[in-house]
Amino acid sequence: ALEGKFSLEFCVSIALIAGELKSNQFSDEKVKEPAVQELMKKVKYAHPPEMGSGLSDLRGEVVVKLQNGKTHSRKVDIAKGDPSNPLSSDELCHKYRDCVHLSLSPEDTNKSLDLISNLESIRDIAELMDILTFNSKRS
């Protein structure tokens, strides 16, 4: 599962199979699934020189070639989440929920999200810190 997080082949394969990439897909079971293993063998990585090599060159293109000969591709010049292509509020909330779902209850997730969303206006962050640090004294 840990190696899957750093495997382009795994990330592309699971995204193609599931339609999205979520934190719960990084499990030993998912990595070992026969369909994922088969698709991973077909994923090839190439870094064309025109894509650049610096941190400001984080562009990418995915090309999918189907058995019937059709090709689908998607090119991204500015990665989602980059300051010049930020996540929307909904996308950020979705990502936060995905990241904390194994650690926080739905109630704590909602409360912490509300507190974070209004961080500038709260006077005391103790309640947020209690949630995020699993403080058992919280009622």
C-alpha cells in the first residue's frame, strides 16, 4: 500500500478503474487486485523533453490507447492545487474529508471543517485542536 502511493503505474491504474483516486484505495488489497496488477503492466511512463524538468514545469499528459485502436488523452499544463490553479472550496472540503475519514468521526469531521472554514473569526482554537489531537477530555 505504501509503495502504491509512490507508483505512477498504480495511481494511473486505480484512477482508470475506479474513476478517481482516494486515500482508501491505497491498501494492500487494492494493490494486489488482479485487474489492477494487469493494468499496471500496461502503464508506460515517458518524460518528453518538451515537458521540462524544473519545479515550474509540472505539466503532464495521460494518453490511453484502447484495444479497438481509439486513443483518449488529457493534458494538464498547471496541476490542480497549484496556486495558479487552486482547488475550489468544494474540492478542498472533499479532499479534507477523504484524508481524515479514517481518523475522525463524521461529527468531528464536520465540526473541524466548520472551524477551519471560519478560522479567522474564532477567538480560541482549543476546540479545533482537541478534535485534531484526539483530546479525550473533550465532551
